[in-house]
Amino acid sequence: MTALLQVQDLVKTFGSGDAETRVLRGVHLAMQTGELAALLGPSGSGKSTLLTILGTLMHPTSGQHSMLGVDLTTASDRALTEFRNQHIGFVFQFHNLLPDFTALENVVFPTAVREGRETAAARTRGQELLVRMGLAERIHFPTANLSGGQKQRVAVARALMNRPELVLADEPTGNLDRASAAQVMDLIAEINRDEGTTFLISTHDEKIAALCQRQIVVGEGLVTG
Amino acid sequence: MLYAIKIATRYLTASKAQTALLVFGVAIGVFIFIFMSALIGGLAEFIMARTAGDMAHITIQAEAVDPALLSPADAHRVLLAQEPASQTAAILKDTAAFIPLIESLPGVIGTSPQINGSGFLTRGAQVTQVSINGLEPGKESVIANLAGYITQGTANLGAGGVLLGKTLTQDMNLRLGQTVRVQSSYGIEALLTITGIYEMGSGGPDRRQAYVSLATARTLFKMPQGVTRIEIKLADLYTADALAPRIKALTGLDAKSWTEQAAQLLEALQAQAQTGYILKAFALLTIIIGVASALLLSTYRRRPEIGIMRAMGAGRWFVMVVFVSQGALIGLMGGLFGAAAGYGVLLAFPGRDSFAPGQNGLPIDIAQGAYGLAIVLTTLGAIAASILPARAAARLDPVTAIGQ
């Protein structure tokens, strides 16, 4: 295993003056490639904020954030966008697919947006991912016609499209029934095992956390375990 | 870029009713733009055809030469009183030399050498003062379309024939084929037969003009050679200002453009054209406001999707292009539909041929619909209208947008 990402003394505050809220108070965290980690903590502990900063969707107020040896702390919006596209995948609690597009079009989006068009290679890769997610019969379905579990599997496929080193999943099973949740987690574990993709899964579910090799606990804006 | 356009197209086709309504709104604006262009342009053409259409576009008139003044050598001051030289018209000589030269100029469609003067028309005890215009046979309709105005007889001027206006014949109770006595300001008389009666629709020419052949006019005005003026007709009357100085330089004659005598008409037409520009600008503004407000609503509705796209690695520029492309597509489609509808409706109007005097035309010219301009301006306007919503979309914070 090699070092994938590192954050040091990460601080994030919102608002100013009397309304200032310090959500992260100096987080230290390092992750290695190939890890399957759960991010645990109560609501308001700063899990989502940490995940957002690690996903380069938000700058920290202070501290250091680097991934794959690249300092992301003060990188420009454009540089962060490109980095995110190539190295980070996202799975959201509410799948967040583009509703007017088919399953395949959603999956190939990260590659198409980088290359400026949907290439044949991207479509082949997208189809392979959907087949692997058990959605061979739903490849050209509009996402509005898919069930919740199917949508979340499309979201996982989309997160993997550009072969990212890190996938950040924010409550990926929080909106699914038990069977669908198990199915999604099995897929995540399988991809982590077979391809060495690092997963950081934010969850409240102890059972989901137990499936991960590492549990990172956040409390009151700090990593406590 | 292509992918951004694909996304834009998908957004438009995903909300078919909204897109159709938007395109329809733009098309209405374009239709108004085109109709206004055809109306304002057609009206100008109509007015020109009905007013300047029968005018000479360039006139060459011999310059009157004042008598030479012989002043006494010791006089310090001289008081000179001169009566208008009504009896001695200035003459243009050697017309045979320069008329072919003028007719060879590009844009000149005809010339009419004339002898003009005043005189009296007598029938029995009735006497009326008239302007006598001597025209070259075969060139009667080069300037004013006399043949088109003829209600009885023919416009062809033969020796011993005269064409009179309808009002004049009614006032004097004259009929086609009757003989009248014409006396010029030189006191020379001729008995002429009414070979044609015309109706131009305006009081002056219909009541006070008499057309005779150039040969008859030579006799009446004691002018065995030369003419008093040459009138020139152009294919495009707006080129008169440029062509008149050229004719003057070529012939050394005093050639004057119609605009010198009809400056007010020109000003009125220009004012009318400016009114047209304002109306068209308002139509364009309506399109821009409509597209901008619709796209702002679309931006608001698609905020979560914009956030997702940004999270998946779409840059601000990509988001901008998606929304600007939507504006461009709406503008282009609305422009094409509006232009097609405008053309279709304008086809029902009779067109420019009906503007000629004597025709019952409506002042709408299908050729002046400015279809290409309408489509280009609408597309550019829609693009401009989409920039504000597109910028708003591109600046969205993805975290906030996804959370909504």
C-alpha cells in the first residue's frame, strides 16, 4: 500500500463573527491506496464537510490537503475540477443521477465531459460497468424508470468510470432497503478487492462499517479514532 | 463543446412543452420583426413608387444666361432691374452627342429629351392655361408611365396629336378625337387632335398638362434644334446623388438629382426607416427578455443537476456552454420558424409590382422581410440573453446545488 491522501490540521469554519461555526477543528488523516474505510460519527460531527473537502468540492479554511502527492489546499477551481474528474468518484445518498439521461449516458458522463464527446471506448467501458453492476438489461433505460437500488448501482458505476483512485460515498445505502443496501456494499467490496480502488464511506450504519477494513470516527470536528 | 451541445439538446427535448412555448414566443417576435421590415421597407418603396416613381431621377436643364451688363466706366453704383426671361427659354444643344453617352452609363434605364413651356388651350369660348410638354415619340412613358395612365385612346404621340388629363377634358367638356387650339407663350398656334386622355390621379397633371410630340413643340416654341431639358430615369433612384455629378463631369451640363428637389420626401422616408428600426429593436428586446427569463427559470430548476455535473468534473465553462447552447438553439429554431411563418404570410400580399401608380397594391414588400437578418439577430440575441443565466449556473456552488 502507498500513501493516497493526507490532511493535516484541517480546519473549516462557516459564517463569521458571532455566527461563526467551526465544523472541523484540526483534522489529521492519512489513507493508503486500496483501503476500504468507513467514516463514522453522529450528525453534525463534520463527516460530510470532511468528505466534501476530500472530494475537492470545498476549500478548507486552513490546514493542508494533498492527494497523490498533489497539494490541493489552495489549487484553483479549474485545477480542482480536473483533479476531481480524473482521480475521485462520488456516490451520494440520493444517487443524484441526471434525470433526463439513460443509465449508460449517466455512467459515461465523467469521461465524456473530459473528452468533449461520448467516445466508443467510453461507451464500451460504461456498458461493462453496468453489466458488472447487474444492470445489463437496464443499460439504455431512462434513470427515471429504475428502482432506488438500481439507481444507486448506476451511481456506483458512474463513480468508477474514470478509474479513480478514491471513491467517496456519502451514506450510499442510507436510502435503500436492506437487500439493495447489501447488494451495493457487496459491489463496493468486490471492486475494492479486485481493482484496489480506495473507498471512504460515510455511514451511520454499524453493519456497513463492520464490512470495512478501517473505521474512522469523527466527533466534534476532530478525528477521534 | 459537442457534448455540451448534446446536453443542451437533451434538456430542450426533455421539456418539450416548455421548449415549444419558448420557441413559439421567439417565433412570434421574429414574425413581428419580419412583418415590420416588409411593411416599413414596403411602405418606403410604395411611397417612392407613387411619388418619385413618376419623377425624373436626374434632370439636366440648360442654365439661363443673364444678359451681359455694360457698366459705364465712371459709375460707382449700378441699379439693375431684370424681368424674368419668359419668352426666351434656355436651350440645350448637341443633345444627339451626349444622350447616347448618358444612356451608356450603368444604372441609367432611359432618357427623355423634352421641350417645355407654357401656353393656352382653346375650345370654342373656353380658354385654359396649360403646361406644354414636348416628348420624343416612343419615349412617352420613360419618365411618367403615361401609357399606364391612359384611360382613352393611346399614349403614342404623333404629329398633330395631344394628350390631355381627364380633369381638363371634363372641365372643358372635351372628348377623344376632338380638335383643340393650342397657343404657346410665343404666340404660335396649332390645331391638335386629342389622341389620348390620361388620369394620373393628382390634380396638377390631370388639369394643367398637355403632352405633344417634340416636333410639335419645336414649332410652338420656335426651337428648330436642341431641347429645354433632359430627364433621366435610373434603375435605382437612390443612386441619383452619385450619378448626377458623374454626368455633370462627363457632359459639362448641370445635372441635378431628384433629392435636391425632394429633400423633405427623403427626410420623411429616413424618419420612417428610423421608426422601423426602433420597432424592430423592441421586437428583438422582447425576444431577449423572454429567452433570458425562461433560461433563468431553467437554471433554477436544474440547480441540483448543475451541482452533480460540477461534482463529476464538469468545469464552469462546460456549464456555461450548456446553457448558452440552449439559448442559441431556441433562438435559431424560433428564428427559422418565425421566418418561415413570416414568409408564408407575406406571400399572400401582392408584392412590389403592385406599388406602381394605378395598381391597387398594399405597401408590404415580401422581398424586404430581412429573413436572414432576423434569424441571425434572433440567434445572437438569444445567445446574449442566455449569458446571464449561464453565468449564474456556472457560478453555482456544487455542494449547495446538490444539497437542494
